[in-house]
Amino acid sequence: MLETITVELDEEQTDEAIWSDVLRVCERIPPLWDLPRFVAVNPFLGYVGRPWLEAAGEIADGLDARVLPSVDFYRARWRGGAFGRITLEPAARRVGLDVERLIAILEGRIEPATRPPTAVLTFAERHDQRHGGDWRGAIQRSVARWCAVHAMGGGLTWKTEVDGQGLYASWREAESIDRLLEIAGLRGWRRWVQRSPARPDAAIAEMLRRLAVPADDREAYLYRLLGGLHGWASYFRRSTWSVPGVEPGTLADLLAILICADAAVAELAPHAPGHYFAPRSTHRVVESQSDLTTLGVFQEALEDAYSRRLIGSLRSPSVPAPEARPAVQGVFCIDVRSERFRRALESISPRVETLGFAGFFGVAFDWGREGSEGARCPVQIKPTAALAPSKPLPTGWLPSLLKQIQNSPSALFSFVEITGLAYVAALAMDALWGVSRPETADDRVPFTLEPDSDGGGYEVSARIDLAASILKNMGLRRSMARLVLLCGHEASGTNNSHQAGLNCGACGGRGGGINARVAAAILNDAQTRSGLALRGWAIPEDTFFAPAVHDTTIDQVRLLDLDHAPASHQADLDQLRGWLDQAGSITRAERAGSLGLAGLQENTLDRRIRRRARQSSQTRPEWGLARNAAFLAAPRGRSRGVDLEGRVFLHDYDWNTDPDDSILTMILTAPVVVASWINLQYYASTVDNQAFGAGTKALHNRLGSLGVILGNGGDLRSGLALQSVQGSDGEWFHEPLRLQVVVEAPRLRVERVLANQSMVRDLVENGWVRLFAIDPDSDVTARWIPGEGWSPIETRIHEPGSPRS
């Protein structure tokens, strides 16, 4: 029978109080997008309102996860000279720790204190610990199976009888006749389910009372239940995360299922081991974790050392921006992969000027009238218009059929059998020679800006508003070149479940080619330019905006919509095409070492990189945004000619052209937030890939288009595959650093934005990102210390043994 502690039911045990706890717990769960729209998400999103170390302890307890690297990681970085006493001392002083003891820990002379074990466990875990077995794992596998069935039946290509029912109702109906858990040893399971409350909220309240969970432990207990299926919880969270105040819906259903199953184990599971399925515990065993305050000091010191080197390099002499009208102005996405290409392009000719701007170019629209599935913008914002291809390109019946089969859960293990020997041959040719071709982006589909009868398109006034906003936020206030390149980005690859995440870390897994085309069409439109002139935006008559897309896997930039280019600009485009080809070669050579291709001749290297992108057996077609570490909002002159190692998001910003702080507000509340999501996803997938990542690609099985699982069952995996952050030699390629946000602007202006914008204030004040301000006049840099304010830092001092010392 159930082992409980007796508590009196007071106002803290009322349904209203319980439901308030349920809502708070559900808000801690981050959203998870499906594979076609895979988005980089901050896995700690529900905790940004809390200090990061405080949240780290709670997350670790709920998920059995690491939120900071192990002490061995810091010892290796200390020995390698990545940080030293110079940055360790101030970090230790801020929290009152003895620096000599910390150095002894880093040198391996003593071991750090460890955190106490998790205080609040599920009742299935308690049973497993006392009597043996793995009831927690058995319950999680059973519930995960039903989550997959329900999600597949809820609107994708495979309809089931449960379509239209809530998750809890359909689970209750199915489990009342399913004998699997009874066979495993949970006698009376079906009858127990039949007698459970019909409503999920009532079920949660009743089970909490039957289990006699104290009110003080309730949130921790409910969070640990959801933590057992964190991937599925995140998937169901997506439908409500962006709408404050909305009931948690399916996520609350999942919580009701988990608590009912947990209570059933407590009441029905046998107490003698060996009488039911899985007599040996198979769930994760978590090693003792070091004291979080100690690890937090090490993390601060490591990040201080990196930020000093970064900001110190920005103050080094750089190539001055050309004073004459540039031949080309190239506007690239702020994505860290653009940094290398921009630097390479600028090195070819002083007549090239590049700028950094969000890769959706400020045009947020629904492409193809597909609703949220067709949104071409970061998921944090909503489309403001709808556009559809004016002449859709035919896809043919066979590719459509194959796509449908692949996305069907019934084909999870049978796709090759269905398609026969022809597909086996294709797999072999891909693996050996990489002969297949990656899917092409929608960069050739014709469209029109004109309004249509369905409410799509852009009115002239809307185009003028958009164009003015683009030019203002892009920083194109001074002379414009004859040719302005708007370059989005995408990635090419095959046989990669998370391919969409390489296209863009923010824009719902979409490439930016279509956004560049729409933005260019708006800025080239004659009516738009006439309206802009009346607002003081005089675009030179000979300026042409050319859309393009950067394939980051092979570092090739393709010019788009060339049939719209005037004849007068053909020579300019030919010259630009040559420069882009040269920049691609330079960038590929720079990336070669990280791909294991160092030392190859240019032609051979180009062929090898292109072949990697086409091989279905390639687990690392590119490194994506791995090693991202900082965000710089400053004039390009601050970083031009500086090798930032492909680690920095670069957004152009000139505070002199922003009298009302509107551009700075936009940067800190949109691109910085998006970059923090990307940064913390890579951070978490490196620190604890089992808890926050997707595991090894070798074990991935797709659940249609929903996501991936490892092997033949279990939780839906979130985050990045191991191969996205770790090299084939087992060494971590990504370095887990929080985002270092560096802004060139007067401190009072930055402070003013923080005071008025709670979203970014929470990120900064609670330590999820670190903020620096470079004074434009004195070049003195200060860091915002949570709870204290600005503190000037010395950027010329480098750690002994560091690469730039």
C-alpha cells in the first residue's frame, strides 16, 4: 500500500492553490518545435526571471541535469591558459570565496564540496530505491508511447481514433483496456485507471492529496514528474508559450497522466523485487555535482577572460571604412557564420563595405498562406502580411509521395522496404560518393507585392513603412552604393533530421533567401522610393538592391532575381560575383581545419566540402553556430579587419543616428534575445547533452516530422545532436560560454533601455547573458554587474598563456 506522510488539508491544499502551482510549473517548460521548423530554444526559458545559479540548482534537481560544466572541464581550461588568477580573483571576491582554495581545486590538490542529493523524488523513484526495479522508467516509456500516438493523430499525415480528444482523456480510455503494465506487474492497473477522475485538473488535485505531498514540496514534485519526459512536455508547451495567461492545455494533461501513473505505482506496485518487468534499474544515474557557487565562479572567470580578449581586440587598429562611395554594400545576417565571410569579402577590396542585420531583413510574412507553418520570421514575432507564389513550381507526384511516406509514423522502420532496392542503391551511392542533391530553397518562385483579394500582399503605404524601418534599423543613412547586396542564409545537406536548424537558428528552420527577395523588391519599388523621399529617405536613382543567399555549408553566395536587375548594373554584378567567389574560397580555407580538411589545395578543398554537403552518411556537414560566444552592436569600423573566429553575432549600430534609443531597444529586445536562445541551446547541449541535447545521430529515429527519439522508444529529444557540439575525436568543439553582449553606446542609454524592457533586463540582471558597454568617446568598457551596476574593466590585460597575451 501507499507509504505517505499525513498532512492536514488547509487552504494550501485547495484546488485553486494546487492549480496555481500547476500553472507555475508548466511555465518553466520551454517550447520545442517540430523538425521542419526546428528552432534554437533557450532550454532555461522558464527561469529567466530567476538568478541563474539559483535556477541551476532547481533545474538540476528536477531534470537530473548539469547546468554548469564539471570541475574537470574548468581544470582543463585552467591548465590550457584560457583563464587565470587575474579573472579568478574578482569573480571569487564578488561571492566571498577564497581564491587560494579555488586555485587548489583547479590544480587538483583538493576536491570541491558537493551538492546534497535531490530532496524531492517521485513515488516511483522512491519505490525503485527501496524495492528494486525501474517503475519510473517503465511508466515514462509507456506514457511517451502514448504521447507519440496522440501527437501523430492530432493533425499530421496519420489520423487515429484519438484525434480530437485531449491527451488525458485519450490516454485514460486506452489504458483502461491496455494490459501491458499489468503484465509488467502493476496488478489492478486497468481498474485503477477507470476509477481515476475524468478531468485532468481533478486528477492532479486528487492524486496530490492521496499522495499527501506537502504544499512546500508540490512545485518541485510536479516539476520532477514533467522532467522525466521533458522533451514531450516541451513539445506540448509550444502551443501556449507565447500567449500569457492561457491555460497549459495538453501540457497539464501530460502532468495529470504522470501523476496518476506515479500514484498507481505507489499504491499497486509489489514491494518484493523480481516479480515484475525490468528488475534492474535502467534510468539515468547522475554523478554527484560540485557546489554550484564554486562552479559559477569558475564560469565567470572563464567568461571574463574571453570577454577581455574580445573587447581588447576591438580596440586594436582596424582597416578604416572607405570615405568614397563604396562599390558594394553587403548586408549580411548577424549569424556568426557570416562573420568569416564578411571579413573575407572586405579583405578582397577596400571598395566593399559590409553591414550586419537580422537575416529576415525586417519583413515578417506568411509565405504560401500556410499560417504559422509558413511564417518567415523569428518565432518571437508574428507575420504582418501574407505572400504566396504567383506561379508555384511543380514538384511532381513522386517526390510528394515519398515526402508523405517519410513523415508517416507507420514508415518509421519501413521506408526503405516500401521504396525497395532503388532506395537502397541511392543510400549506397550517397554514402560512397555523395551523388544526391540537397533540396533547393524557394528562391526561384515568382511572387508579387501587390495586394490581392484574399488580403495578401502589401499596400503602398505598408511598403513605405517597411522600407523606412529597414533602412533605419539597418543603418543605411549615409551614402548608398550603386549595388546593395541583401544576403540571407541557408544550409545544404541530406539525411539530417535537424537540417532546419542549420538554415537559421531563429526563423523556424527556414532559409532567408525569400526574405532577401521580398525586402529587395520593396526597396527597388518605384512607388516605395517616391514615398520614402517624402520622409527624407533619398535612395539614389542608380542604387539597386540585389537579393542573395549564403549557403553556409559550402560558403557559396548565390545572387537571386537577376532577371530583375537593370542592364546598367550588369558589370557591377559580374564584379560582385567574382568577389563573392573569392570570399567563398577564403572562408572555406579558414574553416577547413575544423572540418578535418586542413592542408588541401583550393580546388580539392572546394570539391570535398561540396561533397560533404551531399553525402547522406555525413554526420557533420557543417558546425552550424557552434562556438558562438558574443554579440557585438557597434559600427563596423570597430571590428573591421579583426579576426573574431566566427564566434560573434555582428549587428551594425551607430548611437549617433538613434536619438530616441529606438534602434538600441530593437537590438536588445529582438536580435539579442534570439541570439541568447541560440547561445544557451548550444551551451546546454554541450554541458549535458543527455538532458538537453538530442544524443548521437547514430541512434536517431524520426517520429514522422515531430522529432527524434533514441532507439525504439522513450522521450522526444530536444536540443542539438552530439555531433553538432563534439568532434569525432570525442573533444568538445563548442565552448559553453554565456552570451557576452557588447554595445557601443553611452551607458545611460543602455541603462534606459534596460529599465524599460523587462525581457532583456531579466536576462542581464539574472545572469543569463552578460552585458558590456563601450563608451564611444573614451573607449572605456564597463560590465553590468547584476545587483550592482556598471563596473569598468581592463581589456588590455590578457591571461598568461592566452592566445592574445
